[in-house]
Amino acid sequence: MDISRAGVEPAVVKFYRQYMQQISDVTYPPGNLLVKQDVQDSLYKYFFDGSQNKFLPPPRYQARILKRIIEEIEKSCRDPDQDQVSDRLMEHMGYLATIPRQPDSDEAQQMLVHSYFPPLPLDEPGVRPVLIKEARNLLSRGTNVGLRTWEAALHLGWYLTVQRPDLVRDKTVFELGAGTGFLSLLCAGQLGAAHVVATDGLAHVCDILQANVDLNRDNYNGSGSGSGTGPGTGPDPGTSSLFRAPEVRLLDWTDRPELDRVIAEAKASGVRYDLAIGADITYHPDILRPLAELLGVLKDHFPGMAILISATIRSDTFAQFTSICRNEVGFKVVELPCNIPDGLRCSGLFHSVATEIKIVSLER
């Protein structure tokens, strides 16, 4: 559903985008706005009415948000005859209270659909989210790291959308360690890539990646009442044609024969890779050299290819990776500025930058 077409204030649109992404620290609109009956009607329709949107957040998250909304409305009521919490919001709060609460450990492992809206103007109509089914609250380790979207992917997604969409539009994109597929799907949809190859080294992660590709294909084609398309409305003619489903491929960075096949197939079909991307893929020391060498091989075969790597700096592995790229593979490592604004100017792909996130370009 496209809340920007409802004529609500930008603060409500931003609130909706945060809510659908299911972030913890949403920015609530002011109480004097929430108390308006037309705003409350929009809140019920877009935030809580499951018949309008099948990708709503889970009941526990809805209840936490709705409880705060009701508190803010009640604090802002000035005229008892005019100002009140709408019956539909109160009834939905009562309904949510009847749903049994799951144990925290079970809830953390649930695969739920999150809607990631790109950082486009809050009054722009037809903005479609990237839909990702994932376990965002799972404590990821080992083979679980590909089951959630990490902050470095959102950071790179923001950079590509706001600062360098030209690197993607009508280009061929190759993603390494794609995980849930967020970046590949953003490139294939909103950013208008000509073709995207999304790779990961784990078969079960590729299965999840393919499921997310199918989910977004269906949403763009209007075959469900998702957060991008309302029931019965069909696809948005301004955006549905942009989505070209990414190709999902299993790729172990140490499997040189498979890499050679990928390159040979691309050349045989006339494909030239224009951009290689990777986010939070430098977390383990054992994979740094194979990754750097693989990027070197790709650059040898596609000299015009840009390479962007994004990483949250949690240890010294990223420094080790860039050192290998510089000293052993012959790359020039260039750090790219990515300055995300505060307030209403930050309109999508919400993520914390409390821990430093870097984006580098590998050039030669």
C-alpha cells in the first residue's frame, strides 16, 4: 500500500516506513497530529488492517507501537467531544491483547517479512519497498549470518540510491555474499539494473535468497496485497516494469572452476559486469584473501567494473582485507563519503551508525 497517496503529513509517512521496516526506535508523529481523526483513520488502514496489507509486522510489534500511539493521542486530547482515540484503534488494541505471547527464543527465530523503503522523498508516490523475509532478531553466527540484513548493506543501499544511482541503472551488477538479497533486490527494482547476479557460498542461504526474489517478483507483478500494492489495484505502471528478477547463484570464493564458469558464461552471452558489490562480507579472517583474489580475477576480466565493499567496523578484519587488496592484489583502496542526514531528511533504509560503517572502492 502506498501511504503517500493518502495525503498525510511527511512525519506520518516516515513513521510508516520505519514501522514497516520494524525498527526499534521509530519516530512518532507529534500528538497534535495523531489526535486528528483522519490521521487515525489512515493509521488503522495502513498500519493495522491486515485485509489491506498482508505484510504487516507481527502482533507483538504492532501492540508496542499502537500502545504508544494511544498514549500520545490521550495526552493530546483537549476537547472531550472532539478529541478521542478512534474505535477501530481501540478495538485493534483489544484484539492484539488476546493473542498469546510467544517465548522470546521462538520469536527470535521466526522468519518474518520486513519492508525496506528506499530513501526517496516522503511525498513521492509509488515508492516500493524491498521485501525481505528474514530473522532479524536472531543472534547470527556461523552459517546463520545470511539470515538477516546487516547495517552495512543498508548503508551501501543508501549510498547507491542517493549518491550514485548511476552506478546501477541499466548496468549489470554482481553481488558477493548476498545473504537475504536486499542489495541485489534494491538494484533490480528501485535502481533499475539491467541484470543482477546474486551469489552466496551457502546453499541454504541461496534458497532463502531465491524465496526473497520470488516474493519481490510477485509484489511487483501485483499478485498480492503487499506493502507496495493495495488489494485489487494491480501493479503500479510507473514502477513494475523496472524489476528484473536477480539470478541466484551458489559461489564459493575458493572454487576457482565455478568462478571461471561464471565468467565464461557471461562472456559467451555478451554480458559485461559493470559493478561488483558486497556488504559485511569481511568478518572472518579466513575468507579475506580468497575474497580479495576473486575480486582481482573479476577486475582482470572486466576492467571497467566498479567494485564497492561496505563493512561495519567491529574488528580489524576490514583493515586486513584492504591491506591484502592493496599489497597483494594491486588495488587502490578509496574510502567513499556517505553522510546520512538526520530528521525527516532521512527517509528510508533506517539503520544505526553508532558503530562505524565504511564503504570503499577498489580501483586499478
